[in-house]
Amino acid sequence: MRSVILQTVTRLAYPVIMTFALFMFFRGHNFPGGGFIGGLLASAGMLLIYIAFGMRTGDRIYGQYYRTVAVLGLACAAVAGVLPMFLGMPFLSSMFWQIHVPLVGDFDVSTVLLFDFGVFLVVIGTIVGSVKVLVLERRYLSGGRKESEAP
């Protein structure tokens, strides 16, 4: 059973949740926040889509590549740790660059941001993938029936 009210609220809340997730991700460089809390918030927004619109719609929007997302995040975090070693620095040392974007200005980029992005992706892949596995397991155990038909 799908609720029109939940779908309407999801359409309004989803952009706010995802924007706040990105805010917390970028805020974590200098203040509390970062990849973990940003990933949790983004996962919550993605799961809200699954709850409101169903598994098929969620998979059509996001795809089914949660393991790939988690592995890509792990690779980002590993690169952030190993990259300084190639330049003679200790593992996980911070490296900083300044990037100029025309019409926007200068941005400070560091390996810390790459590491946080890796954590962000690992959390999204793990949380959403785990919840999907639990839902599919429940459907399998109930004989493929919808939850409203399950005993």
C-alpha cells in the first residue's frame, strides 16, 4: 500500500535532506560533520524514496550497484591514505591544493576531503545495501507475498 501523503512529503523533504547531507559533508572539514554523518543523512533520504515509492522505483532512480559504491568509497579512502606515501610522507598525511574555478573563485582541496568522500560513499553503499538485503530477506521468508499479506 502506497500513501499519497508520504509520497508528497517525500517529494518535499528529499531535496532538503540531501542538501543538508551535502552541507554536513562539506562542513566536516573544519567543524563537526563529515563523510559519516553526511552519508547517514544521504542514506536516510535514499531510503525514504524506497519507502514512499517502492523498491522498483528506488532501483530505477539509484540503480542496484551498492557494493560498487561502497568499494569505490573504500578505494577513495585508500588513495587518500597511500598518495602521500608516494611523495615520501607518512601514511594518511594531509596534502593541500588550491584550485581556481572561473567565475566562482578559489577552493582548497585536500586528501582529507577525498578520505571523507570515501567514507561518505562507503556509508551510503553499506546502509542502503544492508536495508535492501533485509527487506528482500523478509519478502523471501514470507513466500514472496507483499508485507500486507504476510502472516
